[in-house]
Amino acid sequence: MTKFANSPLLVTGAAGNLGRIAVEELLARGATRVIAGSRDPAKLADLTARGVEARRIDFDDPASLAAGFAGVDRVLIISTGDIGRRVAQQTAAVEAAKAAGVKHIVYTSAPAARPDADAGLNPEHFWTEVAIAASGLDFTILRNHMYAENNLMDLPQAAASGQLFGLIGDRGTAYVTRADAARTAAGALLWAEGKTVEDVTGPAPVTNTERATLVSELTGKPVALIPLAPADLKGGMVAAGLPEGFAEALVAFQRDAVSGHHGVVTDVVERYSGRAPQALADFLKHNSAALMA
């Protein structure tokens, strides 16, 4: 599973949570020419001390892209956090990769990426996927499903209030941890070939009802699911202080859970990382202190 271990491998966004784990995984699996890209290479000092080459890569700076991608065979493009600007940023990165002679792009996308106006953040991922496909390069699109860590945003409030709000009729979400997603991306960078689109999922879909039960079991507090219509869920989020755009994105994720898009389960994590994905119950048990915060 290390076919390209001696090729120049670039990870963008390497100072972030997912990128740093991916770099660590590449080193652990014997990669010899690892390049870490960041807007602020100073944040990568601990990695450079271990033989990683740090480069300044800013998707808004064409000069940094040309220099950052030079001599790279394979690149992991981690989607940026600049919502609303990601298509332009990531398309620029794809174009720079092609100009630099990169042979293979691995990209962290989202489940059911599509151009629909009501698809939350997915249109940005969809159009990035289109740019990658149009480049003519080989690619591995990794459609990372909802991160297990996102549960630590709403479940502590559910434990405190005794209520978990969600859309009526959700069919479950196959939550995947960032660590599993990062190790999967590293594995794809090390050995994936051709042109593929893969769903990166946890081991089983978990419904809102099941999430409420998990919280109750781990905290010893009763938690009831309060099913709502989309407009009511969004209204409650906005009333609680969330920006309207962010609230709409969260509701869009839950709409996709109702339609079944988030219930897909694959073996991609195990195939690329060599280990089974962590179940949500185990993740929450490991982070039970956060649920009580």
C-alpha cells in the first residue's frame, strides 16, 4: 500500500487538523519525500524537524502555487475553510497542479456533491470535482462524510437541556472521524491510481434517535429527540445565535440524512488506511468528558 512512497507527495493545508494527521500518516507509512504546504509555514516547524519539506502555499496567491507545486508528483488538496470562495481557490490549485506536471490529485470532497442550490456547501465541492475531472489528470475524489467531531458541537447542549433537535425522518449519518479520513487520504496519496470517486464513511449510519440514546447512556441524563420541519430547525438555530448561512448549511446536511445520502457505508477507510473506521459510539465514549462540558 505504499506504491508511491518515494515520490514527491504534497499535502496542502498541512497545518490544519486533517492535514497534519495526513502528513504524520505518510511518515509512519514510509513516505520519503513529503512536502507540507501552508499559508504559514512557521506552523510546520515540528514537521520540518522530522525531514518534511515545508512550502508556503496560499490558494489566493498564484506565485505561491507555482512554487509550491513545483516538482510534485502527487498532491492531496484539502478543501479550504473559506466558504463562498472555495471554488475559485481550489480551481486555481488544480490549474497550478496541472501546470507543474502533477500526475495525480487527491481531493477531500463531501457526500452527494452536486450543484443544487439547496445542497448547502456541496455545490462548492461539486464544481471543484468538475475542475479536477476537466484537468485531464488522474484523481481520487474522497467524499468525506460528516465528521464525528461535529457531534461535539450539539450533543453537549443536548445533554444539558435534555433535548436534541433534528429533522423528521432522518435515515442516519455514517459519521467518520477526522483521523480516519486523514489516514484514508494519506493512503490514497500513497497508492491510488486512475480516476475514482469514493465515499469515506464510518462503519454504520446513526440516526438522531440513536444519537440521543448514546448521549443519554454516556451522561446518565435523559435526552429526548425533538423532530422538526426544516424551517423550524433553521429558525431555532438562528434564534440560538448561529449565522443564517451556517444554519442553512447545517439544515442541508440533515436534509441529506433524511434523503439517505448520508447513510451510505463503504470499506474505503479500511481499504486505504489498513484499519477499520471508529464507530461513533466509541468516539463519543472516548470524548465523554466533552459531552458533560
